[in-house]
Amino acid sequence: MKKILTKLVFSSQTILASIICTLFVAGLASATSIGTNISTDGSLTVAGTTTIDTNTLYVDVTNNRVGVGLTNPLHNLHVSGNQEAIIEVDDGGSTRTVLGANLQLNSPISSGYVGTLNNASFALRTNNTDKLYVSAYRGHIGIGTSTDPQNRPEVPAKLEIWGTEGDYNLLNISSSSGTSFLRIDKNGNLGLENSSTQYKLDVNGSVRASSSAFQSINFGIDSGSTDAYVITPNPVISHYNPGLQITFIANTANVGACSVNVNGLGAKSLKMQHDQDPYDNFIESGSVVVAIYDGTNFQIISNSATTETITTEPAVTFSKVTTNGATYVKDAEDVLLYKGKITASALDDLVIEKVNLSATFSAISSLSDVFSRMDFYYIDGNGDEVHLDEETSLTGATAVSFSGFTLNIPKGASNGVYVVVRGDVKNTITEGTLALGWHAGTATTTNYIVKDSENNVFSSYQYTISSDVGHTSTFVTNGEYTLEVNTEETGTAADKNVLAGGVRLLGRMAIAAQYEDAIIEDLVIQATTTSGTSITNDDVATLYLYTDKEMTDLIATADFVAGSNPKALFEDILFNASSSATTYLYIGGLVKGIDYSSSPAADSTAHAGREIVLSIPGDATGYTTKVVGADTGETLTNTYSSTKTKVS
């Protein structure tokens, strides 16, 4: 027979009471006092307060209380003694102990237990079915099972933990000192050693996982073309969120600015150093690139093409800013040769006192072949260029140093300072090309001087210098221009028919100046037939030059000189044609009338149906087109072409 024991502790004293099943009394007796030995076979009825053996059993009829071991019970059943308080319920031989009806344990119990005295399992039941089972063999706990649990605890169905609304945790496992080890709050956030969870997983401390746990997270292999990387991670990324991190293997090396398109969401620029386009080959073919989305662009935080040194010392980066090349002529001033950026790491503000830039050439052997001086500027907060230093000692030099200044660089990648190099072109030059870039050799005080806020001079390992040169500049002695007489314009046919007898629009002249503005001083226009045969000035007497198609702004007039293939010479026009866009002049002509009589008047000698061509002829004695450069003052070389103008 198994026994169920209930241990009750009352204040500082405990007693042992053993009630074995039922008290059977035979017969009927009624008395106010009972002697020492009484035996009866019926019922025993006692009226009034009853005392048995002083304090072994005491019945208080006034308050309906029973005392065992005391005569002043304070509760319905008050047991007092100096042994364990054990109530044993026995079903008379069954292998299980049954505690039926309602057993309620109420205050002031300060401690106790419900269990078995021997090596027997323990179960709590409802509807005669085990709901909680404690194994005597392993000490494991089973919920909803009557079999011996194999694990501790074991729940064959499901375990639900829930709470009401409010500031309560669904689960909190902590140490004896109150430190939370595992916490699930009311919002479903899981915290590890974190008592104030803010995210779905909030860990206070380092996290370690096997590499395989990360191999498929936002990782892809590039399938795009040069400078347009394309990746398709699985699982699919549905939208760009700030903080999104991607990792991919580049299929090609970058050539300057580049982008990445993730799962077809659209191309986003890849930036280095917060907001800079990567220089050429910053991303190498086959390199692993890690980037984080900042809400606008992906910022590259690591890739196998670069080596990042972790240091507690400040560092400086010299990088290139992409600019467009141009062609310059002699005597040009302040031409843009290079634009760069100097950035300090986040550890300290820096001071730059010296920089060095080297040049690569084609047909040019030194900086002195082209420049009389070179200047170094920084760009202030208003976008203005502020002069720092100039260098005129350029003879035979392939590099230029600027020093003797103090340029402050605030710490942080977003606080970099932009700088530019400009030059004045000499009057006599060697034609060719060149490009400047930061001197990429060992960063010693020979080439650079950089100091921290405590005036310590940088060591070479604290430098990161872009080896990428800037744009290529081309240098020529003077500019060029092209003149073309045509009638091709919106709403105007290539061949133009005009009426005789009046000033008519005959054509248009396009002027394309290169490298410098062109000033037209003298201009010659010649008339020939379609076949190239000679004609006279019988058809057109005078030409007019206008700046507008409506022929309202007249700038020059010239008469056709009588004779074979007549020419009109416009002198001292001084018309400026910009090198930044094609400029147009419109040609008007006084077309003579047609007189079919045998003796036509001098102003009526035009021929019906005659076709003539207006063109810019080659130079001839007394008839030379002269165009000079606005910057150089030199006569420019030219190219002439024309189309026909029909007179009828």
C-alpha cells in the first residue's frame, strides 16, 4: 500500500497525528462526563465541551473547533505537538493511495510538501486520469502523461505560456542575484541576458554561430556587367530598408562609379568612404564585397580587394574625385588639372601641411613643357576655391609639391575636404596630354606632412592613398574652327528657292569653334554655279549678315564684285563664336529682278532658274577669311564646306 503524506508546519512547533480511516463506536451514550474506561457498541453522543485525556482530544462546542494536543484550538482543526504533522489516508490495501473529496490547506501554513514517503511515483489526477506525473525512478516530470517520462520535463502535446495585457513578462529565467538569462516580454521579444528587450531578438553580449548559419543570408554571386552588379539572394529581399546588409562576389572589376541591383528592386549606387565613388579596381573581379544600405546608397564596408588595418591611431585618406577632361590652348589660365578629397578617420582632427602630386604624360616630358605655374586650392563651405600655395619651379619636374600652408581636416568620413589643382599654360608649349594624381609612393615627409591634433607627424602606415589618376588634359597651341554654309534648319529645306527682286534669306552659316572662342574678323563668301562653272554678279548684287533668322539684327554688308565667280568680302566683322556651342549667322541677299527684254535694267539682270552655290573659298589675293583665337590671338586653322542655294 502506498501512502500520501502531507506535511504541515505551524509556526515553530510541529506534531504528528495519525488518523487511520474511521473511528467506530458501537451503541448510544449521552453524558456530560465520562470516566477513564468506556466501551460501547453504538453511537456516542456528547453534549457540551469534551476533553479526552487532558489535551489529547478537545472539542470546543462553542466555536465548533477540535484541538489535538491542546485545549484552546484556534481553528476548526488545530493540531499541536513536537513531531511532523502527517495526515495519512489509506484505502485499505490498494496499490495507489487515493485522496478523495476536497482537501484544502489554508493559512497560516508557512511551508510544507505533498509527496510520498517511499520510492513510489506521484500523480495528480482529474476524472481519474493522470495530469501531472512525477517519476520515482528518474525524478522526471510528465504533463498529460501517465508513462515514465524519458526527458525532464516531458510534455507530449504542447506547452502554452501566456499572460494578460500589461507590463508582465511571459517568461523570465534569472539568476539568484536577479540577472535575467532568458526573457520573453509581453510583445514577444526574446532577450538573452537583457532585461529591457527592444527587438525581436535582443542580445546583451557577443553572438557566435557556425559559418553555415550565414552562408545564405543576403548573399549572391554577381551576374551583371561592368559597374552594374546584379545579385539574387535567396531568400528573396522584398524591399530596401536602411541597415540592409548584402554580401556578393563581384564578377567584374569596377571602373569608377558603380551600382548594385538586388532581386530586381532597382540599381543603387555603391559608395566608399560614405559618399565617394570607388576608384578603378577598388572592387576586383572575384572579390567578396560587403555593403550596407543607408537609405539612398549602399556603403561598402569591406571587400577582399582592400586591406583594412585596425588601429587606435588616426589615419588619413587621399582620394580622387571624378572630373571631365578638356583641351586647352597656350596662354590659358587657371585650367583645372585635378580634383581630390582628403579625409580623416573618426579618431582625430588632422592638419595637412604638405602634399605631392605626380603626372603621367603623352608627348610631354615634364610639367615645364606646358605650365608656367601651378596652384593648390581647397573648397570652403560656400563652394569657393581658397588659394593655399603656388609652385613655379617646374623645370624638368614630373611631380609637384605644395607646402607652407595649414589645412584643417575634421575627423569623420563625412567631413572630408575637397581640393583642386590648377595651372597657367605657357605661351610656347609642347603639345600633348597629361594627367595628375596623388603621389602613391611611400608616404614620407618628402611627399606629405600630416599631423594629428597633438602635432604628431604621421607615419607611413597611417596613410591610404588612391593610385588612380584624374582626368586627362590635352594641350594645343591654338584652337580650330569650322565654317559651313547651309540651309539646313527646322522648317527650311536644304535647297532653298527664292523670289527675284528683293532681299531674301539665302542660307545659314554654322561656326564651330574648338578649344577657344573664335573671333571672325574678315569673311569671304563666293558664288558659283551648281556645276562649278563661272558666273557673274548678275543674279545677286549684295550680301547681308544677320544674327537671327528673321533678319532683324544686321552685323555686316558686302557687295559681290563683278567678274567670274564673284566674291563678297566682309571686313572687320569682329563676331565672337563661342567654343561651348555652335554659333549661327544668317545670309541675306539682294536678288535682282528678272527683265525679259533685250536690254534689261542694271538691277533686273537675274536669270530665271539659275542655281548658284554660296561657299567659303580658299584664301586668294585680296580675299582672305581671317579668324583668330579669343585667348591666343593666333590665326586659327579652318575647314570649309557648303551647300547650294537656288535662285529662280
